[in-house]
Amino acid sequence: MNMNDHRENVLEAVLMVSEIGEATIAEIKAAQSEDVQIEVTEEDIAFLVSQGFLVREADKIALTEKGNDIARQTLRRHRLAEMLLFSLLGVDRTLASEIGCRIEHGIREEMLDGVCTLLGHPSNCPHGRPIPPGRCCAARQTVVESQIIPLSTLRPGERARIVYIQPRSHARLHRLTSLGLNPGVEVRLHRRKPAFCLQFEGTELAIDPGVAADIQVCRIPVS
């Protein structure tokens, strides 16, 4: 099943309400506040029950194991986004929650532990509500691995997205962009020697190691 943003939000809402008591549709609707900012309908619940993410007994709703996994991860993204906005950018708590709800689905999973480590593994959001811990919390990581790296550090077979190009000359930048190597383009490294051979958008291109070092990318994890 394609778990879209709204369905993830419904599971997240069930988890939020479950933190303080039994989850029912009535309780979820009554909890519309800084955290629960979506409309949850009977149709939403019925669909998620049919797909095995929720179970229902009369008016009581509970998460299944796989539903809980998605809900916890969504809630973790939301509350870490709140903390990032509140603690580092000084955004008001209410606004931080509102923005966090909008951007939580855009935080890539491979970046989430980095955000958590950067914040010092917070256990609670700005409103004092618990943040589900991640693997980085158990390990108490203190160093954040950079997500932006030179293309020259990729291994053959790895895929990455170009973030920006920092060339040593304007002419080199013009040449690369004219060949289609622009921010946002996804590339795959085919080989490193004798030159870096890239595949992107149906094109193959060989570039020198020095040029590869000028192209800053973000790895795309294997799905």
C-alpha cells in the first residue's frame, strides 16, 4: 500500500492521543490543537484497519505493530523538526509545531539521526511531549556526519543528487551546467578510473577527479 502523507498523519494522530489515554475518533477530534492538525474521518480509520495498520473494537482504536512503527517515525520527524525550529532558529513554539507538521514528511530518513545528534538527542519537544528515540540516541552519537559530500568520494554504483557546484573557475561551472550537471540532477557513478564516469538522465559523461571534487552531492540511499 502507498502510505501517503495524510495516512501517516492519521497514524501519528492516533499515537499522540494514545500518549494521554484511549484513542477514539471522538478523542482525536477533541484533541485538535498544536499537535493534531488534521481531520480524521471514519473513512480514514476504516481504510487503515483494512490494511492492517489499526485495529478497532467498538469505538476504541489501537495501532498494530506496523502501524506503530510508521506512527513513531512520523512523530519523531515532527517533534525533531519542532525542536530544530524552536531551539536553533528561535521560532515560537506554536508556529514551530505548525511548520513541523508541514515539513515532517520532507525530512529524509538518512538525515533524521543527524538532526537529532545536532540537537543533542532531545527527549522532549518544545511542549514537553516525548520524542521517540532513534538508534543515534542509544549510541549517544556526538558527531554529525555531513550529508553534503564531494562527488569524488562516491563509490562505483552509488547514486547521488547534486546539491551545488563549487568550481575553481566560472568557465568550468558554465561547462558543467551546459552538459546538464545542475543542482537537483540525480547521478550514478559508474567507475572512478581512469576518469569519473557518470550516468544521468540517459547520458554518460567522463570528468576529471578535480572536477568531480568540485561537485557537491547528497547520497541517495538504496531503497
